[in-house]
Amino acid sequence: MALKIVKGSIDRMFDKNLQDLVRGIRNHKDDEAKYISTCIDEIKQELKQDNIAVKANAVCKLTYLQMLGYDVSWAAFNIVEVMSSSKFTYKRIGYLAASQCFHEGTDVIMLTTNQIRKDLSSPNQYDTGVALTGLSCFVTPDLARDLANDIMTLMSHTKPYIRKKAVLIMYKVFLKYPESLRPAFPRLKEKLEDPDPGVQSAAVNVICELARRNPKNYLSLAPLFFKLMTSSTNNWVLIKIIKLFGALTPLEPRLGKKLIEPLTNLIHSTSAMSLLYECVNTVIAVLISLSSGMPNHSASIQLCVQKLRILIEDSDQNLKYLGLLAMSKILKTHPKSVQSHKDLILQCLDDKDESIRLRALDLLYGMVSKKNLMEIVKKLMLHVDKAEGTTYRDELLTKIIDICSQSNFQYITNFEWYISILVELTRLEGTRHGHLIASQMLDVAIRVKAIRGFAVAQMATLLDNAHLLTGNTQRNGICEVLYAAAWICGEFSEHLEDPMQTLEAMLRPKVATLPGHIQAVYVQNAAKLFATVLRKHDGETESQAAQETSQLLIDRLPLFVQSANLEVQERASCILQLVKYIQKLQQKNVEVAEEVTALFAGELNPVAPKAQKKVPIPEGLDLDAWINEPPSESESEDEKPKAVFAKEEPKHSRSRHTEVDEKELARRREVRKQEQANNPFYIKASPSSQKVYDAPGVEHIPVVQIDLSVPLKVPGMPMSDQYLKLEVERRQKEKAERKKKEKKKKREKRGKERKADSGPESEEDITPAHQVDIVTEEMPENALPSDDDDKDPNDPHKALDIDLDNLLSGFSSRPLADSEKLPVRTHRPEALKSPAEDRDSESVPQETKKKSGKEKKKDKEKDRKRSKEEKKKKKKHKEVEEELLESQPEEAVQSEETKEAAAPPTSTSAEASDLDFWLSSAPVPPAAQEVTAPSSAAAAVDTSSAAAPESEPDEPKDTEPEDTKSSKHKKKKQKKEKEEKEKKKKKRHHHHHQHHSDAGGEDSVQNGTVEEEEPLPPMSNYSLLAENSYIKMMKEDADQVYDIQGNHQDESKVVVSVIFENKSDSFLKSMEFNVLDSLNSKLQRPEGAGAHDSLTVPFQLPPGVSNEARFVFSVQSIIMPQKLKGTLTFIVKSDESSTHEKLDFKLHFTCTSYLITTPCYSDAYAKLLESGDLKGSSLRLEGINMPFHHLLARICFHHHFSVVERIDSCASMYSRSIQGHHVCLLVKTSDQTVSIDAKCDEPSLLGNVLDEIKQTFSKC
Amino acid sequence: MIKAILIFNNHGKPRLSKFYEHYTEDTEQQIIRETFHLVSKRDENICNFLEGGLLIGGSDNKLIYRHYATLYFVFCVDSSESELGILDLIQVFVETLDKCFENVCELDLIFHVDKVHNILAEMVMGGMVLETNMSEIITQVEAQGKMEKSEAGIAGAPARAVSAVKNMNLPEMPKNINIGDISIKVPNLPSFK
């Protein structure tokens, strides 16, 4: 008793908690709704209390009810209250509730901004975390705008837990507030190299999501991702990156070439199926993008198909499914490789899993050829018989029709067979696809003239046995077929053997039970048949048969006149009257046949489905304008009479040109013939088929004799199989004949070789069974080729199509326009200095001054152009504005040059060439390309200019803002780029010798301050290692340098990539690479190998081919430069002999090659210098005659520094060695003198680095 | 992107629903029903991917699910996610639940849906995969659990006492509820890494 009292009082205090609610609901299964409504009342009471614990409890319960489908938006304000509790427990409950039920329409959301900001900057990382998680679910454009800056700050938080969440949520912020993308991007990019794998993975995740929608803007990140791909071991990250590459390769084929090798390696090495599968997928994407250019990837295709086969054969259904899915991608470009696995795919059709069967069906679609179509369809027909469940059977049916009708019936050699397949398909019970079969029948009968006779015979039988189709109510879907049958019989009634019998079949009383639209066709076509019968009996005086026919119609038609369907009724009564009139004439013995036939004379042509869309709008016609005053009827329809033709089915669109004279017809034929000649989809069945047009009628088409004793007497009997046999026999016979002919020809030894393409088994050899003339679809004259479907305008990603290229230089001097800065709350002192902002504030005054100058200039330009058309001017105006925005950063540093008329090249050209540079440093080095295949090198240059993100040539009217630069501007840039490339090519040769130690990956260039001013002189990170008449070795050691765990005491590892290029005409094999180790530097050899053993190069080199191998060296001390002597031995194998050859080389490890480009913030940099741990040294260079930014770029590129800060002609730079030494430079220039003050914690390293810098500049 | 994460039992009762795009409550229920309908009629031992959830997204989207004992775990994702990767993620999720609840069963999810949400929040954020490392997830969840406990402190004691009392007195103890084979057996799958 006492216990109960206690419990009651405590209950009042704490009410029900979530568990009680759940329990209660489970106990009230019968009256759940009622129970919950009382609970909601309780919750409402609880929410009114002041106690935050009670409120939180209530909100927690509401979250549960929300899951059950109850609207809880009325408690939004209380949720905000709970969110703002100072206790983590309640805060979490509040944020969870908010994330479940807040959305853009929730009005209280605007109250949360400050609370969220407070939580984001909370000292407790879990408060911040919970706020970020919640925000990720309900972020609105307003919140995104207000909080973007705070979140950006969090991206550099000390705790990785916060960093990764902040990075991830940026994607949502970008979506809601696209303006934040540009300012935030440099930091996001930085996070790709975050030391914490979680943060790195988050950054990869975000960039992949961004790049998926607008891949071209992210092409320039490819080198960085490539590096990640080859270094990361996290499968999640790898999968994302590999998927991203799949999206990028279509834009840049050279990227694909570079990817193939590492991907194939991954495929071979990984044990994770998910990774393997994504690799295969991306290799496929690469191969698709390369399919035109590179024929030598059959090995990769083979590998993919092989691996996929393994997946498909796996017992795991998931792998099987994915294997089939990927296979269908290969199929599009390399159908041959897939076709060899037909057995496997047909086997999958029997799988118990429907998803797998459907995938296999998809594959079949692409696997058919003229040769195997019949066979495959036969298999499918068997499956149709076996299939249970209508959905799968319907799917099979549509697939059969798809397969057969694809690309204008390309694979059908025997249309009789196809018609009989269609007839067989009508046996399907309860299918929904009657209309599909019907439209196929119509299509074939109209477009294949030769088949009409056969088709009509089959259709007549169908009509005769209509009761079989309609008898069962379940078969309603299929009666659509009768629509086609009736129409075909009527339209091509001249082929009918016994029109009278068919006419009788069409007028049976049972017809009245058919759907209205079918009856209407029956009635109309009965009239056509009537005309045919009359004509048949034309000339016979006192024709009994003709009069009997009229009587039949007069007897039967009244049934239709009574029809409830207006269409049927109208047609029937019209025709009834007509027949009555004719009967009267007949009784007077007047010749009527001619006139009646004239009613239905004329030929019908199919109209292309898009014909209507493509009718060009005549000059000066505004379809939206009123022609008369609004109330009156619009007459615009008269101006495009073709509208009637396109939208409806051929049946309705028939327009009878009874009075088309012969001349007109001839002219039309001529036009059509020409059209067909230009139409790639038009099947020229054989050269002679063209003659069909010259012949006056259809009668001249040689039609294969149809043995009518075989085809259906009773519809529904399988008979298509016979065609298969016939077909095989026929082909054999033809083959034999052809052989004979060829022999004859050979004997005659005629010079003219007419059969050039007589490949043993080529598709062309299979000729159609009879002359097939597929009538092309008609198009209006001057049809517009425009066919592009625009993207969904509501797609939020469209707004994110922002050019990021001038941003990519890490935290470069200042690419952001003033207006692009993220809104910062100014009344609050900033907790953390963000580098971007720092730079902002510095260069703003400078820039605005210059901007105004430029604006004036632009104004003048505008004045000049005022005379131009208004439309153009508007556009121009916009462009100018854009340009202004784009070119601001340039102006900041470049005042004089802007006065010149020439538009300054934007950073993108530098960026683009940078990417080019990386791409061209693919295993096939550019120099080699020039030697071996000059044409391909030229092509590469072309494609590179086309693919460079900003310089796409002549892209017609690009509406995206960043691309709308004046074409003039564009052209110039392109030109410059080309020049630059040429220069680069030339220079490369020299560079190999000049920069012995030159290094520095793509990053360092991006890191330079260089961007906009002038095109940078190209720099190479290859150096010639050694060369003889057989082989050339080139060293690339740039970004391959890394340390392990940053452990200062242990030895560090350096990876050296060497490109081997075979210069001879012989095959090089058994290459062995050996280096004489020094005490300090050792070549890493596999375990068990002796200290002097050589390493085998893992590939062989055919003539003219080059490939890249990597060697790992362990280095103990990095303060001194090193030289290692080495030898490469190899066997040269030519046709007759093989010799053993040797090449000596010296590997030069400079001190700068131990430096890694590391970004550094100016505040950290200042601290470092203040610390006093660093020792100084300095260097003076005289007679340096180059712009300051070039100088910096050189240091960045060759010596792996990054610019921390640059003010006028003074810059501070930073780099870090692989063992963690800091190297700081202060570079000043005046006139031609450059002074470099340097500090480093290791004086001898510094001395060497400075020496090397000096050397670099002494060379130029 | 992950569009939605749903957990429901063999009868279609939702145990957790997390939508990363906004839908009205009615639509959400409809989606759950539709998804259940699609998923539940599939046999065991057939593939775990499903195309054609009509309500969420469209042709780009796929349903990827796993069936554990009485529960279906369904992820609706678009084409930027790796199918096998998501399957592994589901496995990680369930294993994490198993660790956090100690032999997780449907009842745990029924009575502690808030806790499940919190665990999920450490794995997936705003539709994007945040963390796949199980020990990292558990560390963070436990750290937050500890914080909660320390906050409750003395004030939490009466509440705990109350719930203990309630459990003592009330007949509807979870033990008595018979929902069949409730314990989710986490099969040992080949690990993702």
C-alpha cells in the first residue's frame, strides 16, 4: 500500500517516460489511437511546465510519436526550448526531435540561429557535435548563410571529431547557400590531406558528392585524388575516389590512361569485393571514354569481363546482381567481349531471383545480332511459357519486343518470323501489353512493304478467330491486337485472299462487345474491305457478289449505329448511308467500284515521333502573341497543319491525298530517297532494295513464297520455330553460293575487288530473307536538330556549378571577390583567424581602388557597344559583370597591364596547363610521345585544350555564369594556351638536362602566388637519368616523397618513380635495377634479398613503349644531398638474336627532394619564427631578370615551398622536410637583386637547400 | 547520399525512421509501408538490392536492405553510394548496436529508439557516411553516455528509482512480451576491410 502511494507521488513528478509510453501503446493494441491521443494531451500539459526535465521528457516522447506518423510540428517551439537547455542530455533530445521534424517551412527555425552558433562554439565537443548533427538535417538557406562562417572555422578545430562533422556538413551548407562554396573550397581541399583518416574520408565524401553533379569543375583536383588513391588504405575512401574518377574520366580521356594501371593493380590485389567491383566499374568507364582512341586495352576489358564472370558465378546473389549490372555497362561499348558469355547470362534467366532475371534480360537486349536473334527469342519464348506471375511475364514480353524492334528492326532478317512471334504472343493470358503488340504489328506492316501480304493473311486469321482472344474476360488487354489486325486487313486489303470472308468476320455481332475504339476501327475498315470487294468484282456485269456485300453491310451496320460510343455510331451511320446509296447505284448497274475505291486511295507514311517538335517556327511567328483581339478564336493552328499528324497514331493521322499526281509523288520519292541516304538509321537492306522506289508498285518486290499450309490455321499454335530451321538452312545455302561465287571471281581474276569486306563470319554476310524495305519516318522539312533535354531547373546542384579553378591554389593570395566573403558577425571578436579572411582584409583596399579603374574602362567599352542590338548588349553587360568579378584577383597585383586592350589570362590557364602537365606525365612521357607518335601527341594537345575546364572551344551559348566570358577573351586565352604548350614541349627537352634535381609536384605550383599575371614558364619534374640507344630512363621524384609516421629518429623513405622508355625496335625484357647502397641511403629490397641484389622491373617493354616503376629508398640523414650509382641491366631481344645490355646511371637525391610542400598559416608561421629555435642563413642572387611571381613559382615548384604571405615584392615561404625540419624563407627583390633570408632548425640542410636554389636560378 | 534509413519488423511496424530529406508525416508512413511491402515479399537468399521505391527519389535510387531475425534494416541510397559498401555499413551498424546493447534484440530498439538514433548519428550525418570504424563509433557513443550519466548525477537517482519501481509493479514487463525469436543474431560476415 505504502509503496503505491510513494509511486503515485513520484509519478506525478516525473510522469510517463518514453519506455512507459511505448509500453502503454503496446498494451492498448485495440484502441491505440485513443490511447495516444490521451498521451498527447498529457504531453501538452507537461510542455506547459517550467521544469526543463519534464519538457525534455515530453519532447522525447513526441519524437517517438512522430515516427509513428503523428504530426508534432505544434510543439516546435518547445523543441527549441529543449535544444537550448544547458544540459547535454536535454540538448541532445531537443536536437534529435528537431532533426526529425524541422524542415524549411518550420518558422521557429529562425529562432535557433544564435543558439546553434553558441553550441557550435561550445567548449564541450559533444555539444558542438550534437548541434552539427542536428543542423545537418534541418539546415535552411538562412541558417546556412548565417552559420557558414562558424562552420568553416570548425573545419580547423583541434578535435578530429568536430573537424569531420564540420567538413561533412559543409555539403549541406553548399546546397542551401551556394555562395559559400568558393570561399570554403580551399579549406575543404586542405582537409583532403588531413592527418586524421576520418576527416580525410569526410572531405573526400563531400567533394565526391559535389563533383558528381558538376564534374568539370573538379577536374583539376584529379592529381590530388590520384595521390590519395595510390596512398590510402581506407576502402571507404578508395571506393569514393574511384567512383569519382568514374565521373571524371568522360571529361578527360588522358586521365583514364593514367588510371588504368593503378586500377588494374587494385583489381588484382584487393580482397574486398566492394572495392573490386567499384574498380571494375571505373575501368569500364575509362574504357568507354577511351573506346575511340585507344585500341590496346583489350587486356583490361578482358580482365573486367573475367572478374565480372567470377562475380556472376558466385553463389552470393548480391555479387551476381552487381556483376550483371556492370556487365551491361561494358555491353554498350564492347558488345563482343560480353557476347562470349551468353551462356552464363541465359543461365541467369532461370535464376529464382527476379532482380537477377531482369538484369539478365537487360543484357540480352544488347547481345543480339542478326545471327543469334532468333535463337535468343526462342529461348525467351520458352521462358514466357514457363513464367509464373504476370509481372515477370509482361517484362519478358516487352523485352522480346524491345530486342526485336531495336534500332529500326536492325537485327531482324525475316519479318515473317517476327510477325509469327507477335501472333504467338497474343496467346498470353492477362497481359497488359496488348497495345504494344498491336503497335508492333502496325509498325511492321506499314514500314515493311514486302511483308504486307503475309501480315494480312495472319491478321485475317486472327480476326476470324477473334473469339479466342476475346472469349475470356481475363484477356481484355490482348484484344487491342484486334485493333491492329482490323486496320491492317482494311488498309492492305488488296493482299487479302478472301476479303469477303474477312468482312464477314469483322461484322459479326460479337464485335459489339469490344471496346469502342476497336469497334470504330472495325467499322471504318469494313468500309475499306467493301471497296476492295467492289473493285474485285468490277467489270462483271450484273455482279451478284458485289450486291450481296452491300446487303451484308446494310444488314449488319445498324448494330453499330446503335452503339453507345459516339465514334462508332457516327462512322457506322455515315457508312451505312453511303452503302445504301451505292446499293441504289448498283441496282441501276452503274459502275461504282472506281469511285468507292477513290475514297480510300493514297499511301500512308509513318511520321517520326518527334516530328512535331522539330517543325521550325517560321520567321516572325510568335506563337504566344494574340493574332486577333483576345476574345476571338486563335487561328495559329492553321499555320502548322502538321500538328495533326504527329501527335496521334498513324491510324488517326491518315490524310488522303486522292488527287496527288504522279509528278508530285515522284518528287516526294526523290526527297525521301535523299533523306534516307543521309539517315544513319535507315537500313539499306541491300543495294537493290533502293530499286523498290523506282518500281511503280509493291507488286514488284520479290516476296519469298509462303507455304500457307504451314502457318496458322488455328492461331496460337507455335510455329515460329520453323523459321529458325528455315533460316539456318537458308544461311548455309547462301554461304555455299557465295563461296562458289568467290571462287569464280578468283578464277576470273578481275582487278576490281567488289567484295572488300568478305570477312569469314561478318554480320553483313547475313542477308535478309527477302528484300526488306523499311520505310523511314517522315520529318518536317528543315527539321531542327535540337533535341537536348535540359537539366531539371529545380535541381539544387545546379547552383553549385561554380568554377573553383582559380581557387585551387591552396590558400593562394586572394581569389575571392569582395562580395563572396562569407558573412561574418562583426560585433564578436573572432575566435580563430582563418587564413582566407586574413588575406581578405589585407588586399581589399588595394583592390577596390583598382576595381574602380577597371570599371571606368568597362564603361567606355559599354558605350562603344551601345549601338549594338539590345539583346546582345544585355548579355554583354552580364558578361562584363562576370568578367569583372572573375578578374578582380588579377587586378590586385597587376595594375599596368590592365590598361592594355588584351584581356589578361586568368589563372585557369595556368591551372589548366597544370592539370595538363600532370596528365601528360602519365606513363607515356610527352617527349616519347613526340618521337613515337607525333600525330597522337598533336591529338593530345587538341584534346587538352578542349578538356581544360575553362577553355572549352566554341561551346555554344553556355548559360552557366562562369563560362559566359566574351568569346574574344576565350579565343585569346586558347591561343595563349596553345603557344604555351608548344613552348612547353620545346622546353621539356632542355629541362631534362637543366634541372637535374628539379622536382615539385603539381601542388607546389598551385601553392605559388603565381596565378594570374602572366603565363608561367612551364616547369618539368622529369629529369633524364640515363640514356643509351636502347633505353631512356627518366626520374620523377616529386610528390612521391613521404615519411613514415614522422618519426624523426628512424629512417625515412623516399619513393622514386623512374620511367623506362624503349627507344629501340627490339623487345626489352628481364630488366633489373640495382643501386650501390651508401651508408645513408639504401634501396629497399624484398625480404630475404641480399644487400647487393638487384630488383627486377615488373614489366617488359615492347618497342616504343614506356612504363613507370617505383623504387623505395630508405634514407637516414637528409641534411646532405646524396648521389647513388646504379646500373640497369636488360636483355634486348630482336627477331634473330638477344643480347645482354647494361646502362649506368647516377641517382641524385637533392636536399630539396626531401622537402614536402606544406601549407602554413601566417599566425603559425609568425610563432615559429618567434620561437627562436631556428638558425638563420642568407643568400643573394644577382641579375635575376624575371617577374617576382615567376621567381616564387620557381621556388615553389622546384623546391617544394609554399607561399605563406606575399606583400608587394616581399614574400615569406615555408616548407617542411620529411623528418619535420621547418624551413622558412623571406624572399625580397629589388631591381635585379633577390635576397633570401632563410631560417631552419638544421643549418646544414638549410645551406644545401640554399645552394640548390642558387643553382636553379643560375641556370636561367 | 543516403536518402533514408528505416528499421521495421516482420510486420512492418517501424522501429526507427530517419529521413534525410523532408517529407510530411503521412508520406513518411506511406514510404515505410511501401518499402515494407517491397522488401517483405522477397525470399531469403536473394539479392539485397531493390530498385523502384516509387516514393523516395526515383530511378537513381536503390533500396539496400538486410534482414536480421525479426528486423529489416533498409537504406535508401542514390547512385553515388557503393552497393556493397552500404551492405557493409548495415552490418557495422548492427554490430555496433549489438555491442552497445549487449546482444541486441528487437525490444532494445523498441524501448530505446532515442539511443539507436544517437548511435546512428555517429555513423551517418545528414545522409552522408560519417564514420565506419566501429570502435571509434562506440568510443564516441560511450563518451556521450558517460556525460549524460554524470549530468544526471544525484538528480537522476529518483528517476531511476521510479523506473525500477514501475518495473517492479507493472505487469507489462518486457520479459513477458512474447515476440518470438527476438534476439538479433549478428552473423559473421567477411569484414569490409
